[in-house]
Amino acid sequence: MLLITFTLFIIASLLGAFLPNIRWRNRASCILSFIASILLLCISVEALLGSPILQTVFSGLMSIPLELDRLSAVFLLIFSIPYTLISIYSIKYIEDEYVNAGIDVRRHSICFPILLMSMIGVILVRSGLWLIVFWELMSFSSYFLITFEHEKREVRDAGFVYFIMSHIAAALIIVTIIGLASRTHPLSFAYSSLRDVYIRSPLPVLIGLPIIFTAAMWIKGGIVPLHFWLPRAYPAAPSNVSALFAGVMEKVPIFLLIYFTFRIFTPTILSGLLICIPGIISMVIGCLYAIPQRDDKILLAYSTIGQIGYIWFALGAGIILYSYSKSLALLAIILISSGIFHLLNHSLFKSMLFMIAGNVLVKAKSRSMDVLGGLGKVMPITSMTCLIGCLSLIGLPPFNGFASKWSIYASGIASSTVNMVSIPIYVGVALAMFSGTLTAIYSLKFYSEIFSGESRIDVEVGDVSPILLAPEFILAILCIIFGVFPGVAFSAIFPAIQPMIPEVGLAELFRGVGFLYSILMIPTTLPLSTMYFILLATIAPIIFVIAYQLAHPKRTRVQSIWLGGFKHALRDTKLVAASFYSEFESMLGSFYQIRARRPRIAYPEPNADLVLVKPWIWIGRAIGEIRRIQVGPVQVYVAIFLILLIIFLLTGVIG
């Protein structure tokens, strides 16, 4: 089955390269990718319910060892959902945006299935050599997708930065793999051999290689301060590719972090801190930088940095606790599982939001939130799904973002009973809650400036194609399902994490989780607890009213606007995206290193004003300058008298 999946992706790429018709080139590539993704979904479910799948593709020097254990199955299950829906979305999006404009899409048709296949390969291979091969394949294919519109200079620049950073990450991975494989006798790149060698390595290797490997994951994961490629690359790529990057590619380094930390390296407090602290910083920085953005895709890119920070924080915190004491293994598993749960949720709502940005681009031909507005009346279904995505991103019940963020908060706060080692975790929880507020700020800006209010541009009434809407609608439903029934996700994640932390049995794990989450959710026998139901019953109507008011603003009588005797249209005087939170931007101006631009209304000035008003303004300014002399310090008066005295002496007035 795995071999068939890889074969379908290869065939999809070949058809994308050699079919003579541009339109069918794109369709064949996306449809075969969709079929392969459905097959991958089935394989992942089978591996979760059954035993691990071991398979070797090819033989001899080209043999590729693959293993689909429960951890890999969870990640591939998470990957296969965006894979499937983005493949369907790409059929129509690429046609509407590029094929109909006469643009050759061969580059996309070739690289799109290769990128999907390479990410699967990174997850499944159990050889350091083949990890490098698939990693490079992922880097090259994503580079060509980012530079799809290579005739634009900003796209080429973004691709260049991404290319450099990706290969720095690849170089660090190569150093790690070669550093371990060179110590094997005979030479072996198998993960099991690398693990045996690492255990027997000297102290510099034990400390240095995990740091080098984690630095590579910092780069690929877009973690601060190595994040600067991400807000360049995401907007440069087509929107369907951006959705794939945010929904899937950013999760590949997280899998490698978990796998290498527990299966090849040894979990330590240092390795946990190297994951936890950058995650905390990324949470805050990503959200802060998302707030002032006016390009919708750049805003979502910075939002991705912030939300990935949540996941890194949870993983690092779990590793810290487990490394500190095996008695904290239960709490460590819960934190790591909560991070993976948020990874699942982020893949759903962020993929959806990037596809929604693609819908807006198809319809309005703009990404600037200063120009967009009022599209909720034009695109009602897109507006509704965007509202669900934004509420999920904020973390409001009953949406999935609330369930995963709450689990991170609750398990992080529970670690406060531990001594000094829990300080970064406790600080991280506080900053995560603060970042949640920042998330609400930029999410409100994203939705309201695109879909609410009056339109600033003329857009034809009618939503985009159903092929573009269906994937987003499915993702919106999944956001609600995993928000109301978080136990469905935890019941699959816990068995995948537990083998790496064998100190806790599954039965004990579920009992402990039931105790910790008895206030809100119990992911044991019942996917929905009584208290959670009460919470939903009280908060859900409030959320519905707020959502309805945002989507359907109250109708009021609108009068013509008169400024200085001249009539103006409402769209000309409406506050633009740049005006949102301008005071907040001014307060943090040194942090952003930008000036908050307040909107100014420009209107023709009557000629009479130039004659009757401006002279008095000039006189007033001159008097104001003279007035300064009257209220100045004593030294000014002394200096004036001294100057006058010298002048009088020189002119002979005195004497």
C-alpha cells in the first residue's frame, strides 16, 4: 500500500510534466495526488488500529527502509487531511488564478506531488541517508513552488532566502547524521545503529549533536529568531501551496524533534529548554508581528509562527519534566500530547484560512486589507468558514483551538507544584495566555477588514466555485468536531506517545487525564463531560450571537458624508486596516521599528481658503514663534540684550 502511494505521486508528477494540455496537466497532477492522499489516510488509520507496518522499498544499495508505527501514523493521519482537501482545492484554484490567464503551470504540476511524497518520506524512513535525500527533495520542490511566479522580483528574493535557509538546515542535519554514522563499524545509516553509537559517544557528542539537530529544526520550523524566511516565502507562493506549508510542512520538523529526542538521542533538560524557550519567544513575537500587518497572507504567516510556538512550548515542557524526574512522566505525556493535539488543530484551521485568502485573491484580486472590505455580502459561505477559522484560531469554545490550548494551559499550570525546573513552564503558560489575547486582536482584524463593513472595491456578487468552498467547509466542520469531542483526538495521540515514555501505562494515563480535565473535558470513556456540556450550553449562545453580529451587522440608515462642503462616498472615508490598533503600534513602535500610519482624508481645497484662511495661519505661526521669546529662560533675554548692545555700539548709536 505504501509503495502504491509513492507510485501514484510519482505518476502524478510525470503526467504534470509531459501532458501536452496545460489544463489537464494540472488536473491530472492534483487528482492523482488526491487519490494517493485518500490511500494514505486509509493506511494511517489501519496502522493506528493495528500493528506497525514495516516495509523495504527496492533492494541493494537503493533499499529504503520504511516504518509506519503509531507515532508516524498519527502524523500521517494529520497530514493526509490537508493533503486530500488541498489537492481538490488546487484543481480549481490553479485554473482560475493561472491557467485561465494563460500561465504555464508545469512547475506546479511537477513539484506539488513531489512535495507531498517527500514529506511522507521524511516521516517514514528509518535511515539517516534517506532522511537527507527526502529532506533535500522537500526543500527543492518547495523552493520551486515558492518561486512559481518567478517573474516578480519579490518572489525571487523570497525564494533565494528560503533556499539558503533550507540548505543551512540540511547542512546541520548532514553534520548530525555523518557525526553518528562515521562512528559505526561497518558504516551504517540505520536509525537503530545511530542510536547505539550515540549512547556510547563522548560527552561533547552527547551535548553537541542534539543542539545542532535542534538548530536545523528551528530553521525549518520558522522559530524565532530564525523565522525571517517564513513571512517572505508564504506570501510569495500560491495560496494552495501556502496552505500546504502552514498545514503540513511546518509539522515535519516537529515529528523529527520528537522522534530523534526519544528514539535516537536521550531526553535531557537542556534539549527540553532548547525546544521550550524558543517556542515561548515565537508565541509572543509571532503574534505581536501579526497585528500591524496589512497583507492578509503575511498576517497569516506571522500567525503561523506564533501558533507553532505553542506546539514547541508544549513539547519542550514535557521533555523538561520527563528529564527532571520519571515520576512526572504522566504530566510529560499530557503536555506532549496536548502539543500534538494543537498541531492537529492548527493544520485544520490554518490550512482553511490560507485557502480562504486564496478565495479572496481569486475574487477581489488583492491581498491588501487596506483595500478589501465588505466581502461578507459578496462571499457569504467563505465569510462563514473564515469566521469559524478565526474563532478556532483565537481559541474560543466550542472550537478546536480552545480544546488544545486549554489542555496546554491546564497541564502547564499543573507543573507549577514542581520546584525551580517548572519556572520556564509556568512563565510559558502565562505568556501563552497573553499570546491568546494578541491572537484575538489580529484575528478580529483579519476577519473584519476583509468581510465586514462596506466594500472598498467593486466585486461581482457571488461566491467562488463549490470546488474551492467544499474543502474549507469540511475543515470548518472538523474544527467544531474536535472542539466538542477532544477525546477523539486524544484517544489516538496517547497510544502513540506512551511507548516513548513507558513509565506510564495507558490505563494510568487515561485515569490521570480524567482527573486533570474533570473540570472541562474527560478524554476517557466519555468524549464530552458534564461540565463541558454545561460550559457549551452557556457560552455557545453568546458565541453565536457575537458571530452572527459580526457576519450580519445591524442595518442602519446611511447618509451621505460631507467634509468641507464636498460629498464623499462611504468607502473613501472608512478606516482602513492601517488604522486598527494604531495606538498599540505606537506604544510598541520601537519594537516594530515602524511608524503607525493613521489614515488621512484627502479632499479638494477651495481656492478661497488659500486667500482668506492660509494668510492667517501663517501669521499665527509667526506670532507663535515670537511668543517663544516672551516665555523663554532668563539666559535668552540676556543674550538678546547683549546682541542689541553690540549692534548699537557698531552703528554708533551709543556715544
